[in-house]
Amino acid sequence: MEKLTWSEAKKYLIDFNRKYNHKTKGGPEHICVMVAVIKPECFDKEYTLKERSYAFNNDNKAFIDGMGGYSIFAGSLDGSDPCVRLEQYVEYGDWEVDYCYIQKED
């Protein structure tokens, strides 16, 4: 597993969409799922690795050229937190990404 920084992961998904000419109508033909692991010290209690790992894919506005908004929806790997606006916590909040990795690429 290659570890990426948050910035590298975002750039990877933008480049992935450009490579495969992502179209907003009908969804992407190619999917890349990325996981962001949040540092344990960002929380006031202890969470497992799966509980603080959030999966998201290239079909988010933040990674598609020409989109009118900027959002990254993600869900925790354990399923306890299924729909989080990850960019709100990471880019504007108190969460710090420890590392990211590619979970799946089609």
C-alpha cells in the first residue's frame, strides 16, 4: 500500500478524472476509491483504525473539472459514520489526515 498525503490523494483523483474524461451525467465509467486515515489525536476518545478511516471516490465535485461546488462525501470503513462531508472536517475543521491510500481502482 502506497501512502499518500491528503494533497497528493486529491490531485490523484483530479488527474484520474481527467485521464478518463469523467462526465457528470450518468456517473463515471472508471472508479477510484481512496481512503483517508484520520490521526487518532484528532478525537477526544479512542477509535479503531476502521472507525477513523473514511472511503471516498473520484465522483465527488471536488475532483471534477467545471463543477459548481466543492464537496467530498465519505463513509467510515466500519460503517458507523456513513455520510460525512469530509472536506468540512479536514480542510475547514479539526481533523488532520495521517495518510491516504487507494483502496480500489477500476
